[in-house]
Amino acid sequence: MLSKHAMRIILVVISVVAVSGVGLLVKAQLIPKSFGLYGAYRADAIDEEAQRVVRHGTNASCFGCHPYEAKTHLKGDHKTISCEFCHGTYSDHVKSGKKIADLPVKKGAEITTLCLRCHNTEIKARSTIVIKTVAMPDHLEQQKVKLTHNCNQCHNVHAPLKYINEAKKITGLMEEH
């Protein structure tokens, strides 16, 4: 006959083994079959992501149908900015290669509001170096125009310095940018 102490130890060991066994069974049921197939992740996730509907496109997605804007945009200071930043998501405009809706085109004061998302202040990269940008409304005051002017009254929104540089060439006031 075993002592009470030995019985308790055996009961604890049996309990630990039983709980561990149940835990392993539950784990086997909860872990997907593809987990660990190609490393420490669920391999089926690759196929699931590949099947996900594309929501955002690249600028190249837009340039195929908008060649004039592409040509202008790629030569301008905004060439690194996504079309979607100003116009909205690609999937709201195109589905299965076909146009399904128009994207919003900003007009009037909406353009200035959009431009002010980035051009509302100077960007300080370090304490003494300012990245060359435009700070509003200082820019309008420096150019001696009304504070109610919209950005596109002087600038091409896809290539902001295009009109400015063309005007400077015509007047002979060209400077480096």
C-alpha cells in the first residue's frame, strides 16, 4: 500500500499528463495544417493574400490610361507622390481593367486644401536645415498675390514648377531649381 504522500504525487503526475495530453489535442485541432510547411508561419496565408482584391495601384497603374498626366507628372517635383494621394484609391476607379467610376478631381479651393496637406509649413530635416518647400500663406505674400489665390492659378498640379519655369524662360528670368 502506498502512502498518502505517494498517492498525491501520483495523482499530480497523472493530472499533469492528462492536462498536457488534452492541451496537445486541442493544439493539434487549432493549428492549421499548413503551419510550419515553409517556416514558422501559415503557408496558406500566401494564397489568401494573393487572392485578396487589389485596393491600391501604383502610379504605373494610372499612367496607362492617363499618358498626358504621366508625362507631366514624371517630369515634375511631385513625381514620387502617388496618384492615389490626391485622387483616391485605384479600386474605386478601375475593376478588372475597366473603368467603373470617376475619381474626384479637385477644383478651386479644394486644390489649395489638398496642397496644404504637405505645403502648410517648412519641413525642418535638422535644426538648421530647411527642406525646400512652400509654406503658406507666406508664399502668396512673397509672390505678391491675393491670399485667396488657389495653387493651380500659377502651378500645374502634376508638375508644380512647369508653368513657373516656362514663364521664366520666356521672360529670361530663369534660375536653377
